[in-house]
Amino acid sequence: MMSKKRCSNKFATLCLSLILSACAANEPQRSDSVLQQSGKQAGQSAYLWVSESAEYQWNTQLIYQAAANRVYQYLGGKKEGKWGVFLDLDQTVLDNTAFQQLLLERKTTYDQPLWDEWVKMEQASLVPGALVFIEEVKRLGGLVVFVSNRAHYLQQATENNLHALGVPYDEMFLRSGQRNKAARWHSAMKNIDFTPVLWLGDQVTDFPLFDEDYNGDDCPAFSTAYSYNAPTDSFLSEQLGRCIFVVANPIYGTWKTR
Ligand SMILES: [Mg+2]
């Protein structure tokens, strides 16, 4: 027969082991919840920075001014209509923070039908600095070509939104097939017959993976777009501030890790 003391010790051990296993079972949930909470706070903070801060405006204006300087340097002797710029649209030219506000208010995350519904409202505003830059390119005789991964069926709503914002442009290529933009860039260069001076976007996939680091004044040749898993020591960093200009977007996207 077990002594009272031994019985009590055994009961305490059992309780402790039950508590420990309960803690272990709960641990991942607690961590997930903490991560979700901090992600939510980070999302709200990013949204506020983009929608409210002067610093965000200064950042995007600075990038667009640097892009304009590249255009001025490139221009000598270039024929009107034979050079141009490739721009992404979302969070590069069009500011969709109102959509992010909607997601935060509804306590939900991105989904395609909700995004489509919002785009069709044609309520996007402009990223600071974008319009001044685009107007300057047009004034100097350059072409403005948008290549975006918005779905092709959003073409009319996108055109209407850009028109209402007074954005002049020459061509717009949305996505009807693959997300990789290289085929659309090549097709635009061939069909419109122009040389791109620079690419401007908010994610690494908005830029070409160049074949070499330097090619005189012109941007180097490329066969594909940059991907998230491309090596970081490739030629993209060589082209920053020359053929590649990146505006900050802390709100969404699959960011390239260092
Ligand atoms: Mg974008």
C-alpha cells in the first residue's frame, strides 16, 4: 500500500506534467496569436506611414526626382518617341491605400474578388511624385508605358481611373497570362519600337534581370524579369539609380529577402 506522502508526491508530479503538457500544447497557438497580432499592428503602422506621413511623400518624390535626373542625363541626341520609361502601376503610380484601409476596417486580408470590386470603383489616387515625373517624360518627348499585373479584365476601370487623375501615357499592358513581365516588356519595345531608359516599380519583379552590368548609356539586354529567389549579387544592384528605381511599399507584396 502506498504511503500518504508518496501518494501526494505522485499527485503533484502528475499535476505538474499535465500543466507542462498543456503549456506545450498551447505554446504554438500563443505564438501564432502573438505573431498575428504583431503582423496586424505592423500592417496598421505601414498603412498609417504611407497614408499619413510626410516622410513617405518625401521618399517617393525623391525617387521620382532621381528618375527624372536619369532621363535628363540620357537624353542627349535621342529622338522623340524613340525612348521611354516602363512603370508598374500599383503602389508605383496608383496609390491603393484606400483599399488597405477597407481591409483593415473589415478585419480581413486580400482576396481577388474584393480587389476587383475595389478597382472597378476607380478610386485609386496618385503616389506622390508620379504625375510630375510622367508629365516631364511626356514633355521631353519620351513614351510612358505601364506594365502591370492587374488582371486584363480590369483594363477599362484602370484606364478610367488614370484618366480621371489626369495621367498621360502611351501604352498599358495588364496581365492576361503569366506574371513575369519580361514578355510584355519585349513585346512593347518591339511593337512600339523604342528604347527604355529606366524601369520604376515597388517590387523586385517589376525589374528585368539584366544580362550584364553595364552597356553604355542604354540599359543592358535581358531575357526575364527579376525573381524573388534570384541571387542578390546579380546585376540589379549595379543598375539601381540608373536603369532601376524602387519606390517604398511597406504595406503588401512578397518582399525580396537580403
Ligand atoms: Mg506594384
